[in-house]
Amino acid sequence: MKRRIEYVAPFDGRIEDILKFNGVSSSVCVSLRKSLGLVCKIVDGREIPLRLVDILSQGEVFCIYLVDEDVKSIPKSDIPVNIVYEDEDIAVIDKQAGLAVIPVRGHYGRCLANALANMWGDFVYRPVNRLDRDTSGLMIVAKNQLAHGVLSAEHIYREYVALCSGVFAGEKSGEINLPIKRCGESMRREVNADGESAITHYEILNQYADYFSAKFVLKTGRTHQIRVHASHMGYPLCCDKLYNPNPQNVICPSGKTLDRQALHSCKLQFAHPISKEIMTFESHAEFLQYSLSFDI
């Protein structure tokens, strides 16, 4: 896959300094040094190869070429994928529950990478905000090294909706600021003073007989963060077989049966990694069937 991106020099200076001013990472600059022709000045419609140390004047136009040289063959799978937005740099996907984002034991050849390879051919797989296998909703896949480097999960507004066990007693909104650490070699995580910083904002939406709906906004992106924080507060996610001691199926007010962890990525907002346009995506359709109303 090859991506051409054009820039206008905002000041006099080295090309590398201009690229870094535009958010291009050092690792991408290292890639651009590998061969002549990946950086070019544009003069009268012609491309003149340059090096990153060459000097440009303010207003001069140049371009870079992003080339993936480490593409490896990916097994193809005809699993359907709902791509709600796609361009040369990113794809926004509304992932169904039950689809693993990365290859794991028991899901080799049947994860999101395999489904996308069936549509795109072999490519370098770069998921940005990863979702657990049984978490549904919106996530981003970067289609080149530059987009992936710019789109760190912490710079993306990530909003989730969930169903939590119990009758909530406490402030209807607030912040959970509790560090999270892996439990030995297990896939489980726990709140632990020796863990990494983890911050989750929450808002209670609707209380039902023995569970409630809630909105969560991530300020950090630790593995299982919402699931761990909710469980630690005494309100584990409904049907969460890893963190809920009573993960029974739930018959919802709509009559639907919920049989997987009740978590849905419902909103993403971020600046496009290349154009810097603010982009907003929302997804409520799948999860709304489990509640009377989420009022979001």
C-alpha cells in the first residue's frame, strides 16, 4: 500500500522539522530516510526527490510517500464487517460482539484482521482503539504508519454505554481514578496501587429492577478498564464472565436476552490524522434493543 501526502512549508527550514511540526513522528521520518524518492519538492507539477535534511522556503510545496515494506500475508475470512467510514488513512468500524480484534488463541484466522484482509488484501494491521471480543461498537483501524502514530487512543473522545448489575447508590455522575494492574500471567486485571493510571468518567442513565444503564467516557485506555472499574465499585457489567461473579443472562425490558458482556462503544470523536478535520461517529442501534431508553 502506498500513500502520497502533500504539504506546504509553513516556515523556512529542514523538511524533517517541517514534518514534525505537522505531527509526523520520528519513526515515520526514519522510514522516509530509507530511499530517495519518498520525499519530493513539487515544482511546475514535477516531483524533485529531496532528503529530510534539505531546506525548503515558506510556501514551497512538497510531498511524502508512505510505503509499507513489511506487509505479510494475512489469512482471509468472509466474516461481515460494518465499515461506517473509510478513506486512504483510516477506517471506522462498527464491530459486532463476538469478533476478536487481534488474533488470540481460539480465534486464529477469524478475527477482524482476517475479515479486513478479505476486503483489502494483505496489509499492515494497525487497530487504534481496541475493543474486547464481546464488546460491540465503534473502533478505528489506521491504514498507514503516519495515521497510526498520530491517532493515539488518549487523543480520541471514547464514549461507551453499558448495563451494570445492582441498584446504584451514590453520585449519579463522577470520576473513577484508580490504577489498574494485570493479575500475574492471567488475562484478568485489578485495581492495584502499583498499576498504571486509569481514569473513567461515568453517568448513570436508567435504573431497572436489578441492573442499570450507564455511560462511560475513557480518559485513559487500559485493558478492560471499564469492566475493572465497574466491578471494583461493586457494579460489574451484566453477563461479564470474567469480572461478574454472577454472570447470568439478562432478560431486558425490551424482551431481548443479553448473553455477553454489556458494553458498547457508542461514540468516537477525533481530529483526522491528516486533514485535522474534527470527525464524530455514533452507534446506538445494536445496544438500544437491550434497554427502554439510554437518553444519549
